[in-house]
Amino acid sequence: MAKITYIEYGGTEHIVDVDNGLTVMEGARDNDVPGIEADCGGACACSTCHVYVDDAWVEKLPKKDEMEEDMLDFAFEPNTVTSRLTCQIKVTDDLDGLIVRMPEKQI
């Protein structure tokens, strides 16, 4: 289990315990964290679970695959370094303390 901090665009923080094996997106969805819409349900077929990963965590996460890179092109104001789709980040104990920030909107 990992404790993940989701920060809304306006600054409101949600600190959530997320079970290993779930995705960061599922952790937000299951705990009613606003700002992650997840329209495709985690199939990496939209960009509505886009977040900016805290700088300290960028290198600790698995690299983006080509499909995630392609979908991020459709996200609102993506950042080439910190933008990720939360449906593509599997939770493990190693992610304890992860901090993600939501964009102003999801598209």
C-alpha cells in the first residue's frame, strides 16, 4: 500500500492510501478525488487522468511507453517531463509518498 497525495488545481490536497496493484487513477476514482475523470476507465484511450508528477518522483516512476506518450498529446497543457496518465502508473510500496498535481482541466 502506498500513501499518495493528489493536489487539485486550486491547491486542495487529498492524501489517500492506495492498495498495491491498483493504478494511481483507480486510487483517485475509488476515493472520489476530484480532477481525475478517467473517461476511458483506464484503457489509455483518453487523457482525462492526466497529472503532473512532482519533480522528486519523475525519475522514480517507470518510463512512459509509446501509447502513453501519444495520448498525452491530447492532454491539457502537457509537460514533456512531468506529465503522466495515472491509469498507466501501477501502485507498489515504492510509490509511498508520491505527489501528483492535477491540471486546470481535463480534456
